[in-house]
Amino acid sequence: MTEVTGDAAVPPQPGNGLHGLSALDQAAAVRRGEVSPLELVQHQLARIEQFNDRYGAFLTVNHHEAVAQAAAAQKRLGEVGLSPLFGVPTAVKDLVDTAGVRTTYGSRAFAESVPEVDAHTVTRLREAGLISLGKTNTPEFGCCCYTDNDLTGPARNPWDPALSAGGSSGGAAVAVALGMVAIAHASDGGGSIRIPASACGLFGIKPSRGRVSSGPAGSEVNGLAVQGPLARTVRDAAAMLDVLSGPMPGDPHWAPPLPAGETFLAHADRGPGRLRIGRYAKPAALGVDVDPRCLTAWEHASRLLEELGHDVEDIPTPFGPELGDFFTAVWGVQSLGYTVEAEAEELLRPVTRAWREYGRTVTAERFAAAITGMQRAGRRAVEATAGYDVVLTPTLASLPQPVEFFAETGDPLVNLRRQSAFSAFTSPYNMTGQPVVSVPLYWSQGRTPVGVSLVGRPADETTLISVSAQLEEASPWRHQYARLLPTGPGAPLSGSRPGG
């Protein structure tokens, strides 16, 4: 059940299109005095009230704190050096601690948990003047590639609520796609930004390992998980990555910073030059059949990149099938990172318990071998693709699945096998630590979004942002949101129809 705190929102005026604006356009409207931070927050809170019960985007909506932050933002208007996203409402994934706000990690075992300390990313968002409206839905401990839990239920796909929104950042994706917020914080340990980006028709960035701090409480035992943005536009995502990026004292991984004066947002406004792009569509995992519609989206992206002047060529899959065993061992151990009292284990969901039971069987020797094997495989893959500026793959092996497809009422192993096949392309790049984006270039039969992924060289988010912005300009997807974000009678969002 979604927890709502504080005062109710003021309904927006009829035809008010604030929720259809990009995050950067919302911020520009605030700077110009066309809308106050409070009016923007109230409008977005009303949007949450309208859609959240049906689509399951939020676990906690914090009206009172959001209104207070909006009032504080109003007083700062006119200061020099404000963030390009100053005054914009956002949301924080419920895996990440927010001081004084219920943070459940998607689990009944932590249903009343209220952290005392902010995650560094939450602090960065607040200091940049973004205003969090609450905590978005996530599966228990972020263990799954779909979003469902015993607190508020599933996050449903905004294009078809019978389908899953993906996970584990499914709540964040739903919130952005439906205009509850224009941009949202997310995280990715095995595909959790890219999976819901593909399922919900969004642009998502999984940053390089060490680009964004996971401290002070984040676990870094395996280096898989990173935090990043989900957005409807490339420029919005780049602007949020600027806010989130930067190491903090004690971080075990540091990505090299951009040169002084450079920003990720600036690279969204620069051409990428002519790129050498490798592509493959055969996942490393054996026995996974890729949906023909995912292959069609991949071919569509390949043709578009060639039309833009890039060199695209087929390459072998740079990973071997042994990668799955490494990931499974490490993920099972990682699931034990949440300390749950013995009597509270029964509150956990079946798949979570299965992961934790499996994790307890992984010996120290096996875990060390899995970490070593994962790192060696990652190095080989990076070396094998070092001659390419970008690597193109499908984001997912299939289209969004019905919510019931991932039900936890049967054998957990069946569920886990389905997850593994669904997300076969994503987890290898958590092991290499490379940056990856999912780009929404294609809608199957004009209805269901199908993402493709662009993988960058280590620590090279800038090239991915530049080429993604080029793709967005060449084949805009913004008009697709006219179905989800009507801005008033007869006023759909602009743009031309992409392929599909």
C-alpha cells in the first residue's frame, strides 16, 4: 500500500501541460517565472494522485516534505550558478536511503524503516534544487528484473497496464512515462535502469562503475550496481547525470571526471563524429531465443546509425556462457547484504528467499572464483571490443511480459529462469562496468516500446550521450507520449513517427 504523508495536492488547471514538459523545460519555466516551484510540485502531486493507484509507481508519496522543499527553492531563485534542473520535481528509488522518509527496499521486513542519513545521491539531488516527491516502487531488495512486492503490488506498464513495467527501477520508469515526474533517479545492478527503459519507452543511462557514488551505506562487494537517470529525453538524462556524478571520500571505485568546465549535458548538443560501431544480437546465455521484434528494433537502429554516417559491422558476442554462473553466485551472495532477523525471514517473498538460500550455499572459495572469473571475462570482453566506439545490442530478449508471467506462486527456479532469459543482454555490462544506454527508437506495431542498447568504452558516457541525442533528433520519439501525456484538448506533443 502506498504511504502518503502531509497535505493533499492542489488540482492543476484544466489543460495544464506542465507534466508534458521535459525536465529542462520545466526548470526554464521556473527560472522565467512562468510557474513557481510550488505550483509545479502541486501539479505533479496531482498527477500522482490521478494515476498511482492503477500503475504502482510510488511506494511512498511525501507531500509535506515536497511542499517544504518547493518553498525553499522559491527563495533561492535568482542565485548565480543554479543547476539547469533547479526547481524540478523528481523521485528517488526506494532502494536508496532518504533521511526522515520511509525507505522500505521493497520489503515487508522493512515496512517501517526510516533512515537517519541520506545517500550521497539524495544529497546531490537536493543541493541541485531538485525536489523529491517520494520513493518509487521496486522489487524486494532490487533482486528482480520486474517490479512487484507485498507493500504496494506491481508497477504496471504505462502503455498497457496488463504488462510489467520491468525492473528493478520499474516504479521510476512508470512515474516518468506517465508524467508524474519528468525525470527520476534509478539504479542498475543487472539491467535495472535499461530493462524498464526499454519496457516503458524511456531513455536510461547506466553510468560507468565509479561515476556515481553509492555511499555512504551502499554495498560495493562486487561493483555491479550503479545509480543513474531515467528520462524521456537524452538531454534531461544527461543533465541529471551531471547532478549525480562525482566520487565521495571512501568510494572504492572512481571513474575519471570530465575535463574542467565540461558537462554531460553539453555533449548532448555536440555531434559524435563518425563512429565505428560493432553489433551483435546473440546473448551469451545458451538456449535464449531473441524475440523477432527485438531483432527488428535492433536492425532498425543499425540502419539509422548507418544513415547518420556511422560504420556498423557485425561482431561476435564478446562473452561466453560461463558468465551466467559467475553472476548467479555473486548475485546470490549479494542478496544477503540486507540484514533480516531470523523471525522476519518469513516476511520475504519466495524469490527473495530463494536467492538468499542459494547465497548461503556459495562457499568462500566459490565466491572468490566467481568474482575472479567475472573480472577476467569482463577484461576479455573490453579488449575484444576496444576497436569500436560503441557496441549495439537489443536491450531485452523479449517484449514486456504480462505481470503474471513473473508471478512468485510457483517454483522460484521457473521464475529465475524466465528472468535470466528476459534480461540476457543486460547483466554482462554490470560485470565489465562499462556505461550503457537504452534508447527508445522503435514501437512494435506502433504500440509497444522496444529499446536498443548502446555500450560505450569504459568511462565514456559522453560518446553515448552524443550519439543518442543524434538518434533522438533523427528519429524523435517524443510524439509517442501524446497517448500518455496529453497537454490539453487537441494538443499532443510534437514529433514525427519513428519506425515500427
